[in-house]
Amino acid sequence: MPSPSRLSIVHAALAVFSVALVVRAAQVQLFEHEVWASRAIRQHTVEASLPAPRGEIEDATGVTLARSRELVKLSFKLDDMKDRRGLYRALRKLKVPESRARPVLDKQRKWYDLRERFQPSQVADLMKVPGVRSASAGDRVYVQSAGTRQLVGRADPDGRNSEGLELLLDSLLRGEPGRAQTLRAADGKRFATPDMLTEPPRAGHTVRLTINQVLQDICDQAIDDAIKRLNADGGDVVILDPHTGEIRCLSSLRRRQRIGSPLTIVEPFEPGSTLKPFLVARLLELGKATPREMINTYNGVYEVEGRRITDIHKAASMSVADVIRHSSNVGIARLSERVRDGELFSLYRDLGFGTPTGVSFPMESGGTLNIPKRWSKQSHHSLAIGYEVAVTPLQLALAYGALANGGELMAPALVKQIRDVDGRVTYAHQPRAIRRVYDATTTRTVMTMLESVVDSGTAQDAGLATFDVAGKSGTARRTVGGRYGRGGTQSYTSSFVALFPSSKPQYVVLVKLDNPRGTYYGGKTAAPVAKAIITAAVAARDASLDWGKLSGRRESYVPPPPAVAARPVLVERQEVAAGSVATDSVGGASTAPPLPVVAWVDSTPEPELREPVRFDLSRPLREPPRVTRVVSVPDVRGLPLRVAVRELHRAGFRVQLTGGTGGVTAPPAGAPSRTGALVRLARP
């Protein structure tokens, strides 16, 4: 029998233990309740992150360029799989590569995650099989246009490894992930219950770009055709709105190089003669030159500072306007001597050269513009004719935008609007002028000069039959290994900048070709590409053109020469009624293969209509009454063909081209005739 002292010790120990147990129970129940409750919840529940759908990227008209779609990832608890061979066959039917499907047959494996992602409908039956686990996974779908892909970039399903605008706008596009809880059973299976916490994901913002996808496709095709036709190394196209700075198209293509980003932003080039109008504009504004002032051009050869500057169009003298029209190197070099080095540098800096434009893109080149203290004795004249300065195509297009909009250098824009998941607009682009470079009077004068370049100058191949176009061509030697090539190693950059239409430009169209073979002058290579782009854009109808303004400047159409087979077309009521015609200008001889000629009829809709009303020509049309008057037939002898046709149209006549002595009309010049009558014009 135990002694009383030992029994007391046991009783005391039990009492202490009981008290401790009560105290601990009280502590757990009263003070640590939330801690232990949360541990219990974590043990029996699983919290999963719900990925947020990435926001869409749209073009300026709302066409989707990039969007997310919901896919499914599969995992397999192989111990629960009764028919592994059947699983293997199912995966092979889903086009899973044999190397990634075979591991499910490995009896040593207990778990296998499949890399592939599937549409939920593809694997609906497979997900019902015991041991198959599914998880949602996102995917990104992009438009197929190569130019747009360069700009938009890519992002993996998790939003990592982004590039292009996907990288720049990632914080807006990726959205906010949600979370969901499920019950976990002892065997690992999960069950959802109505009272479990669920926070749905919030999708990313929708970003609308200024890019027009229709126009982008047109430019991609045009530059691809030009590179093949001219055997060029590559090419670029930029189209922007000169009044807002909104970029409509950025297209880059290289013959033997994969392009990851638009080179129109990151690859500068020496622009050559396309810089000449800017210096003339500054001289006009300073009162140091006038359009009709005659400049001694020394029959196309000028020696200065140990170098020889030459012209293709040789003349003893030219007016300032003709210096631009014929792209005289000698004339612009002489004119550049009227400004100091610092003034020439300030002009180019005011135009944005030598500094990034600030466009919304992860990378951009500012080009090259050395300060005057680094210039050589020859630099002043070199800069005047477009050498020793490098600009990106975007920089040059923005500078021409200043000539087109009345003198303001606009900030470029790629993002037009941003909307949240509820549709609220959180950002809308507002046009912003960086600085005023010229006054409006000066730009109007220079625009007239640029019209003459297309009418009768170095870029007649850019002329349109239906609208006026202004522009300037450029041809610059390219460097090879830091030196300009000579003899058989010479290569050139050919460029042309078009302002369309010239009266109230809606487009600045820049075309650049790298090292075209055969004919390399910008007016013979790049200018026809710009013409093809503008023609296609007008025909496309949804290429960001203001038809209300454009229809006011419409001229009539002249069919191509009879040797060219024209496609049958349906025309609009007002075109049939008017019955008027026009023609393209005839340029000089060229060794470049001709662009395919397509006959098209301008069918500009009436201002209140979004689409033209078309009619079947097999049915008779009653011509609406027209008010006519008697006028004299203009004398167009000696004028270029396109200019002659335009003068006859302005007088109110229809035109038909015939053979015979160039410029002769029937009725003859000076004869009275009613407006709307047909005048036959002999081709030169």
C-alpha cells in the first residue's frame, strides 16, 4: 500500500495537470481561437489564384489586334489512372507530341503535368476521368499582320517575357487576379461549396491604338511588293495624321533579317534631299529668300571647301521654287550659305532631329545631329543636302507634318484610348504641339513648291488622277563599313514623303527603300509605292480618311491607256452622271519594272452617307439636270499631261485622251463651249 506522501504527490500532479489542461483549453478557445481556426481551414481548404484575362488591344476602328482566351492545363495523378494506355491514346489524339505523352505510361511516375494547353471543349470528356486534374490557363491570340505584330509585340500567358506595346502597357493590360477556395478531401480530391470564398478576377484594360489595321495591311503588302520588284534590301513606311500626330501605320520589312520591332522607330538613316524644303522654309520665313528669286547653280557643278557638289538636272540658274522642284543640290548648298552653322543646327533641332520623339514604345532612336563645334568645313553644305544627319522615318514624317499642318511639330501618338473593364475611358489622346517651327504663311508657300515636285518635278510618278498630292523625293548614298561606296559598291537609300491631299493633308506618307537595284532615285522607286498606298487607301473606304473633307477636293478620273486592261467596276450615281475623266502624269524613262496598273473609279460617298450607293450599269440611268455655262477652252499646249488635264477639268470640261500632236485640243484652245462638254486632248 502506497504511503500517504506518495499518494499526495500523485494527486497534486493530477490536479496540476487538470488545471494546466483547463488553462490551455481556455487559452485555445478564448485567446487563440482565430489562429487554430485558420489552421484548420488551411488544412481542409485550398486557395487558388484565378488569373485575370489580359486586356484587349484594338486598332483605331475597334478591330481586335490582341486578345486573351481561356484554355485548360491538365495534370494526372497516375496512381488513380486505371487505363494509362487509354490515356496515352487520348493525348495523341489531342496532337500531344509522342515524347510528352509517353511519360504517362511510366509506372514509376505518380504525377505528371502536361505542358500543352487545350480548349475546354477539346478535353471535356478527359476531365471526367478519375485522376485527371484541370486548371485554367490563359493564352494570347494576335492578328496575323507582320507589321502590327512588330508593334504590339508578344506576352506569354503569364504576362512575362513581354515585348513591344505588350511590355510598355503591361501594368494596364494584366488586370487583377481573383481567388477561389475549395475543400480538400483526404484522397486529395477537391470540392467546391456555395459558401466558400470566391473573388472573381478583374480583366485588364482595353487599349485602342491609333494604328489602322486596314492601312497597315496595305502598307505591308506595298512594301513587300516593292522590295521584290526592285530587289531592295528592305523598306519602311510611316503614315500619320499631321494635325494630331496619331500614327496610322508603321511598316518595316527586311529581305534577310527577322524584325522584332518596328525599324521606323529605331533605325535612323541619312535622308538626303527630303531635308531641302525645311531650309527653304526657314529662309522664306527669315526674309532671306523668295520663291521666284534666281539662284546661280553653275550648270550643275559647284566646288566649295574642297568638294564638288553636282546636280542631275543641270542649269545655269534656278528659282528658289525650282531648286525644290528639281531637287538641286547646288541650289540648296548656295542657299544654305545664307544661314550660320548655329542657325542650321537650331532648325534641325526644332524639327526634332537628334532627339527621341517620345513615342509610346519601349525603345526608340533619337538619330544623329552633331553640335556645330564637331562639324568639319564641309558639314554645313552636307547637312543642307541631307548628309551628316541621321533621322528615323518617324522623325522625318513628323517634321513633314509641320509643313502640312501650318507649322507645328506634333507629339506622336500610338495610344488613342484606354478603357477599364467597365467601359469607362481612363485615357483619351489629346493632340499636343511640341513647338511651332514655321508660320502658316510660310508652310502654304512651301506646300505649293511640294505640289510642283509631283506635278512636274522629280516625283511625277507619285501623281494621282483624282487628287492633288504634294511631296518630296530623296536619294542618299549609303555607308558600307563607315564609308560611302564607290563604283560597283555604291548603294542608295531611296525615299519619298507624300502629303495627301495637298490642300488639307490628312496623311503624311513616308516610304523608304534600302538599296534598290537598277533605278534608285526616290522619285522613281519610293514615289510609286506611296502612290499605290494612297490609291489603295482611298479605295479601301475604312482607312481613317475624312470623306467629307476629301470629297470637296475630288477631281475626275481618266482611264489608263488602251493597252492596259482595266477591271470592270461599279461606279457611283454622281460619277456616271458627271461622266468626267482624268489621267495620271507621265514620268521620265525608268529601268525599274512598272507597278501593276489598276483602273479604279473614285466613288466618294455623299457627306451624309457612310458607304457609297452603287448601281448596276446595265440599267439606264437618268442624268440629273445640270447648270451649264459657256466658257473658253483653255490653252494647255506645252503643259505636262496631268497639269493639262487638271486645267481642263477646272474649266468644267470632260476629257478624252487621243493621239496626235501633244497638247492640241478639240475644240481648239479659245473656242467657246459649254461646261460639261467633252474635250479631246492629244497626248504629248
